[in-house]
Amino acid sequence: MRIIYKLNDDREITTTYDSFLEFINDVDFSDVTYLHVSSNNLQTFPPEIGALKSLTHLFVSNNNLQMLPPEIGALTNLTELYVSYNNLKTLPPEICSLTRLTCLSVSSNNLQTLPPEIGDLKNLTHLYAYGNNLQTLPPEIGALKNLTDFIMSGNKLKTLPPEIGALTNLTYLNVSSNNLQTLPPEIGALTNLTYLNVSYNNLKTLPQEIGALKNLTYLHVSSNNLQTLPPEIGALKNLTQLNVWSNNLQTLPPEIGALTNLTELYVSYNNLQTLPPEIGALKSLTCLSVSSNNLKTLPAEIGALKNLSNLNVSNNNLQTLPAEIDALTNLTELSVSNNNLQTLPPEIGALTNLTRLSVSSNNLQTLPPEISALKNLTHLYVSNNNLQTLPPEICELRHLRYFYTDENEFEYIPVNVQRLMNRLRNTNGIDRQYNDTQSVHKSSVQQSVKQSIYSLMRD
């Protein structure tokens, strides 16, 4: 087995032994401060570990341990203990003796409970217990008043104890992928939180106390059963990222316009029918994803989002795009695929920083000549429309690398567009060349142009 350890003088030694006991019999315990025996397929941890009185860091992750010996309680100088990725079902009560612990990682085991003695670890700042089978947290958890990072994701928690409100130094809380149906109102006491992840639970509402989390910069509540967001969400002035995709939201509260520091907003996979005009107040937004909703229109106020670089409104019921879209001159990616668009507004030509444009699966019959202004375009998706021709101006897109045109109703392709296509390398292995002395009509086009990807030309 491979063992890494450090001595009092900070010398690090890497060596191999046939067994852990051989190591213990060979080394002067009083000198060992750091011990790393992770990934050694250890089945048991010998009680002799208790003799390493000077140990401050112990790493035994990624083994096959089913229990920790009670002698571990003798390691009273331990500040960091990592026993993740084992088969532990319980933690020994002797763990309460490790009062100098600042970091405890017991993630990815088979723990069903945390012992109440965990409340004795008053110096703990980081507690990681994700990927277990925990159904409850002991109320003693509230005694860990120095805790700053708490990760309990991937368990079976149905509730959080009200004592969690005592963890007022918490800055990072992740309880995603549990069975939570509510959040306790005491969560509003965690006023130092900057990161809160409660995604992949069964939450139907967020408590109004969430508005007290004034320092929150990241809020992730995706994949729940939320039907509304509380108006108090507008109090989270420092929020930069809000993820609420895959819920049952039918509206966004107008108070969302108060989140003026928001840079990323993800509300895809909901039941939104409109976006509030207050969305135009989110001047810092760089990414807005509202795909897979029931939107029929976009508000004109969307033109106020001048810092937007990525806009995804695919999979909605849009019939038109507002002319105000021309103000989004910092857009680099725009997806409006899978809507009911019959035309693209000429104002789309103002989006000169676009590199990727997807208008697939609409009812487009033509592309506007203004598309030629999109000089930085590298990816253009126009598949599955009712296009009967391609505008000759498309040849001016000199940076184009991928051009998806399949599933259209081409009647005619201009000669110069044929020449462009002849310079494309077809990644589907179809290498038919067009005769550029004549226009190509429907029968030829259906055989030769119906393809997913054209890889672009050599300049």
C-alpha cells in the first residue's frame, strides 16, 4: 500500500508497505503530523491509529472501510479528517473528542444518521456529508456556530431542523437532491449566506424569509415544484445568478426587476406565458435562458438588456421577434429554434457580434438579406423550416463554419450560393458538387442540399 506522511519538520515522505500495521510498527508516531492512506483498498483501520497523537491531518478516503475504530477519538490534535468514499454506516461517538477539527468530510458513505455528538465539534468550519442516506439532521447541528461551508446534497432529507438558523456564519449551503418539501423560516437567519442550492427537491414554495439573505449571490432552486417566486426575492440585491428552471412557474414577479446585479437568469422548462416588462431593468444580464415555456411574445423591454451575450428563447410559441432586438448588440449566441416564427425582422442585422444563430424548426419562408451583416457568424442553423431559397447575401458570411439547412422546401438556389456550397466540406460524407453554370432547382436540391452540416469554405 502507498502511504504519504509528513513529520514535525514538514518533511513529506512517500513510501509503500505491505500493510498499515507494518507502517505503524516502523514509524516514530510522535513525529507524524500528516497521514494520507486514501485509495488503498483498506477494509479496516487498526486501533493502533490512536497512537498517532501528533496527527493533524488524516486522509483515508476512497477505501472500503465499514467503521472507524473508537480509538480515533484519541487523535485530539486532528484538524482535518477525510473519510469520504467508504462504506461507513455510522460514525463513532468518540468523534466528539476531536474538538480541534475544522474540516470533516464523510461524503459518499452509507450513513443514515449523524451522531448527536457532532455538536461538540465547536471549531468545525467545513462539514461535507453529501451522498449518504441521511433522513434527518440532529438538532445538535445548531451548535456548530463556526460552520461556513455545509454540503448535504444527495441524501434523503425531508426537512431541515429549525436549529439550522443558528449557523449564522454559514456562507455556503448545499442541500440539493434531497426530499425537502419546505424550507424552515429560520433559514432567514443565515444572513451571511452567499451560496444557496436547494435544487432537485420537492419544494412547492420558498419562505418569505428568503428575502433576508441580503448577501446571497447565487440561488439555485431548479427542479422543484414551485408555482410562484415570493415577491421578497426582489430584496436579494447582490444576486448575480438565479436558477429556477424546471419548475411550474407561470409568472415571474415584477420584483425581479430589482435584481440589478443579476448576470445570469435561467427560467427554462416552466409554464411562463409572458415575461414581465420589469425584466428590462436587469441591465447587468449577460445570459438569459427562457427556453421551453409557453411564451407567445417577448416584451419590447428586452431591448434594454444591452450587456446580453447569450439569449435562448427556443421551444416557445413565439410568432414574431420585437424590433427592439436590434439593441442587443453584444449578443454572441441567439437561439429562437422551435417556435412559430414566419419571418425574421430586418433588425437582426444589427447583431453584428453574433457567432451562433439558431432559427431551426420554425415556419420561415425566407431569410432577410440583412443576415449578411452578421460577419462574425460561425454557426447558422436554419433546418426544418419552409425555406424555398437562400439569399445570395449569405455568401458574405466569410467566417461561417457550420451551416445546417436540412428539412426545407428549396425551390431555387442562386448560382453564387451554389459556389459557396461547393466550397463547403460536407461532414456527412456527401460530396456532390453543383454545376455553377445554371441555377439549381427543386429536384436537384432535395437530393443534394438536404443535409445537416456544411463545414465551411476555405477563404
